[in-house]
Amino acid sequence: MAEAIKAEGALAGLQLGHCGSQRVIPDPPMLAPSPIPWMEGKRIPQEISAPEIKQLVVDHAEATRRLVQA
């Protein structure tokens, strides 16, 4: 895909984010900054821990590295 993008003179982009309690994928766990649902009647998320936050930072940095490499 990277070759096709470059061949057309375009640049690849990547948008990273963490949806937290607004996650719509049904598989657990649903991590968020607090165990407060984003809307009444929605699932209660699991509060994210400090080590899990650190891992998210590492994961985002690694995704960025792969994008630059591509």
C-alpha cells in the first residue's frame, strides 16, 4: 500500500486515538479514565491503570514508527 501511495505522489497519514468509554466493540475490556459510563444506560468501563496508560503511549509510538517506516 505504501508503494501505491508514493507512486501517486500522495502522503500516508494516521490518526491514533483511544475511544475510552465510547467504545462500541462488544469485546471486553472497555478501558477508560474512570468507571463512569459516557451516557446513562451504557456499559461501565474498567478504569485504566497507570501501567496500561504507559503501554498505550508505547503502542502509539510504535504505530507512528511503523507509519514513518512505511
